[in-house]
Amino acid sequence: MKQILAILLTLTFVSCAEKPLDLASAQKVVEALIDKADKGDWEGIEDFYTAEFNASETVDVKVQKLIRLRDTLGPIKSKELISSTDVAEFGKPQQLVLKYRVAHASATTIETYTVQQDEGGYKIASQSVETESK
């Protein structure tokens, strides 16, 4: 009887586990943001971010940061996904962390995007940009 109870509990926990986020969908969102920022098209930029991330700073502040990055680094010459990591922590939304190597006119950066399911689909929950050290 204890074995049956243990098996049922195990099956319950396994069935409650969320399935991983879809890499292709997450990539589509991140790459659309990268391309939009490279073109200087700021219309609807807030739609790429989660509600929580949008609440952390105004859209104008986000746009000013993206403009400074674009002006400092120059236009994008190429981008390449270098890694993706599923992150599943108890009590937190499932996330997918994508790292890109982005070659700009002035420098190459490693850009990290955390994507999660939010209102209306996949959205960016955080973003960081570092210059690649050689």
C-alpha cells in the first residue's frame, strides 16, 4: 500500500511540472526586438516586455537606453544565438535565458535575454548587454 501511495505521489509531482518554453517562439520575440532597436523603430517597444519589467521603468527610459546602446555600438552586422537555458524554480514563472553574440559596427556584445510566458504570449522579463572580452 505504501508503494502505491509513493507511486501516486510521484506521478502527481511529475504531472504538475510545467513543460519547457518553446525556444523558437522565444527566439522570435528576442530577435524581433533586436531588429526593431537596430532600425530605431520605437513604436510598440513596450509590447516586447513583461508587465512587471515595464513597471520597473517607463518606456521612455527604456527607449533612451536602447538609443544610447545603438549610438555607442553602431548598427548590427550579425547576431548569433550562443546558448539557451531553461530555468524552472518553484513558485516562479518558467523562463528561458537566451544568450546572443551580436556584432555591431564598433564592438561585439554578449546580450542576455530572459523570456517568460506573460499576458499575450512570450515576453522579455530582463535584458543585459556586455561587451565581449577578447
